[in-house]
Amino acid sequence: MTSETQTGSPRTGRISGSFLTTRDGTQLYFKDWGPRQGQPVVFSHGWPLTSDAFEDQMLFLSERGYRTIAHDRRGHGRSSQPWDGHDMDTYADDLAELTSALDLRKAVHVGHSTGGGEVARYIGRHGTGRVAKAVLIGAVPPIMLKTDWHPNGLPMKVFDDIRAGVRGDRSSFFKELSLAFYGFNRPGAQVSEGLRESFRLQGVMGGLKAEYDCVKAFSETDFRADLSRFDVPTLVMHGDDDQIVPVDGAARITATLVKGAKLQVYPGFSHGMCSVNKDVINKDLLAFLQG
């Protein structure tokens, strides 16, 4: 799939400093690290986080010659907080605007959790003309919600409870959620209170409306058609103790829907393995990039 876009002419935003202004006026904050001549590695973060969630991977890869780029999704982090557009189609189009504005070519797209859905929809809507490889880490595809065709999904009550937590006291909710996110609620876990606080702070930086709407986007979007359009080498990474996006309803199915995908399941790893187990994840990412 080599077309720049399947939805019309390429969308190109305006860049000023560390911000991209999209066609609808949304300002997206992004980081652009490493040598400009290096192969681009583009990161899409999970909910309710920011590009900061990938700093361990960005620093590691930039020190090894890669150009690493990550943006705060609209409504999250340092990006502006529009009322509308908190859906996977718009997220994918925002990503397409960023890659076009930076003129990124032969990029490796890495998506964690909700960001994995963003990468899938980006490829589904805009093709792989600028994409060399893809990596899905603890990613939400093919769909998180339990449906007739997806019996291993999670019931709607799980997501209704998340929405209630966000509306009720999201700061406390995010702090509590961090326990399961990083596997710190498991016996013998070495709890990092600093990492938990970082999770909470990243969460409360975002907009309430954006984070509330994003729950529907990451839980109810069907990515099967997007996954069928992958035609680049793809690595699917998932922890088998992921309490947020259970592996049996996600990676194990995704790996069968992406032609030629490599599935790597990590025993005992949590949803937050990019932070808790960064040394292992960084090593395997580098091996995939160099392979």
C-alpha cells in the first residue's frame, strides 16, 4: 500500500517551534530528538498519557543514531484542547499531518495501547507510503469491547467505570489506575511511587472532555480492516500479565490479522512494560529496527 492517503489529498499542518497547527486549528506539541539524518521512529502514546511516556525509548534510540518523534495527542499533555475530534479517524489524520509536515520517510511507527490503535488507523487511512515498519505494544486492536465476534473482549461496564472515574475525581482515579497499569499491585512488585506520580501528572495535564471521549475511541473502535491493510514488517509486543489490555483479546488476535506479523509475548510483564521493563523493551525494539 503505497498511497500517501486514502481519504483525499495529504493533510499538511504548519510547524512553529515544537508545535504543529493542524488544518482545524488544533496545536499539537511534539518532540523531535536525535540526528535529522537518522531513520525516523515515530511514537504514539497511550491513554491518558503524553509523549513523555516514551522518553526512555526515545533517548535510547536517539543515542544510537535514530531520529525519534513523539507528539501529545490532541486534548492530551501540552497540546491544545479542542471540544471535538477525539476519535481514531482524527487521531490518525493528526498523525498524518505531522509526518507530512516533517516530511518523514521510511519511518518506523511505534504505538502503545491507544497509540497502537492510532498507528493501525493511520495505516488503514493513509497507507504505508511513508512507513517502513510498525510496532504495536500492549495495543488495543482489534477491539477492546466484548462483542459477538470478539468474545474475549471486556464488558461495557469496565469502560463505564473508567468514564465514571474520570468524571468523578480523575486525579485520584489516575493514581489508583497506575497500580494495575504498571503491575504494582502484584505480590512482590517493586513499586515506584515516582512513576505512579508521573502517570497521574501526565493524566491531569490533559483535558477532561478529551480524556472522557477517548475512552469510547480506544474501547469501541473496530480495527480489523486497518490491520488487514498492513504490508510492512510488524512486531506485536505484549505482556502476558497486562491487566489493562489483556493479551488474549488483543495481541494474540492482532498477530493473526496482520500478514507476517511477529508476536512477542513477555511473561509477567505489565501494560506499562515500556517503563518498568525498559531495558528489555529497548533491546528488542533496537533489534527489530536493525533486522
